[in-house]
Amino acid sequence: MIELGVNIDHVATLRQARRGYEPDPLWAAVEAHLGGADGITVHLREDRRHIQDEDVRRLRELVHIKLNMEMAATPEMITIARTLRPEMAMLVPEGRHEITTEGGLDVAGQEALLTDTVARLAEAGIMTSVFIDAELRQVEAAARIGARVCELHTGPYAHAFHAKGRDPESPAVVAELAKLREAGAAIRDAGMRFNAGHALNYFNVQPVAALPGVRELHIGHAIVSRSIFVGLREAVRQMKSLIREAAAARPSIDRDGSTGPR
């Protein structure tokens, strides 16, 4: 069953515009839960541009669905994660000058560091995910470092979708979906969980949700944006409905690759 993790970073972005106390990300997490979210995602950045340490602490204590903490593989973030113990920690690349995450983590280029990071998180009972581009060498490296989950970066697909008139049958979009499908199959063949996210919205999400074996989608900006007009609970409900509809139409894929009824 496909799941939806809702990223609430940009609720905190709005709060930080005034450096005040509203809107409260914890309230947003509750509304997302009531709308059907299966998990809450937050990115505690080095520069603390939106989510703050206290937000993560309160979410860990009070949210009743799983918490996914996006983080860089730094000593500071590892210590925070080991203390708070979210259900999942997703390792992402991070740059001070980027507006949002601009690409996947280069797991293949820093295996020693990431192997140690994954081991330290596992000692605390935390499942580790890595946010990677849809490249087989990154999938293979993720398996070698002991990651249990790979989240494929869907930004290139989303940008192609937008640039080509929202046509899922355009060659550019088909090519990006093929990369995601191939990498997703490799992830599952390696015994890891196949997740996906970044720049997904209400128009482009269904082809990704229909990919064989995708377990969880993480979506934030589009949901928070729509919530301005319809409320967060309803925005989550609409997104959940779209991904469940798409997932229900795909054939089941067994571990050996055979297909069958769901």
C-alpha cells in the first residue's frame, strides 16, 4: 500500500518570516494526520532557515504517525537524530546558498562517511534513507553502506513534465519516468524500500505513484501551497486520493519480478 509523507517545512518558513510563533508546524502535523498523511517529514537544516530544533523535539513527542527527519550527514545532525530517534532519518545533500535541495546525495563518492553515519543511526534504532538521483551506481552504493530505504529524486521528472506542457506522454517525460522505473527496480532487487519525492504536485504525481513497487511519496511544497486556498487537511486528503487512485491501477510486482492482481 502506497503511503504519503507530508513535508511541513514551509509552514515553518511562513512562521520564520516574522520570527514569531504562528503558524505552528505541530498544528500543521496534526492537520496533515487528520487529512490522511501516513507520516510527517521535516528538514532540520544547518542554517535553521525554517524548522527549528524545538519543532523537531515537539513533533517527536506529540505526533502519532511516523516522523522522517531529513538531515545532512554531519556530527551535529547525527547527535540530534540519535537523541530524538525519529522513525526514519533521510540523508540529503545540503548547501547554504540553495533554495531547496538541488540534487541527490552522492553516496558513491562518500561511502566511508555514510557507512559510519548509517551504522550510528542504526545503533539508535533509526531506519536510514538516502535521497539519490535515479542512477544505478548510486543505488548500488546505497546498498553497500547499509541504507534500508532509497528515495529517488523526482525533480528532473517534475521539471520535464512542467516544461513539456504537462504531457505525460512527451518523450522527455517518458525518458525520466523510465529512469525512475529502472532505479526503483534496482532498489527493490537490492532488498531496499523504494520511495520517491521532490517537486511532485497535483498534476504530475500520478505517473510516479503508478511506478511498480514505489512504497512512499514525500510531498511538501505543493500541499502547503494548496492549503492556502482549501486548508491543510483538505489539501492532504486530495493528494492522498490521487496517489491511491494511481497506485490502485498498477499491477502488483512480486520480488521475483512477476506481475499479478493486487
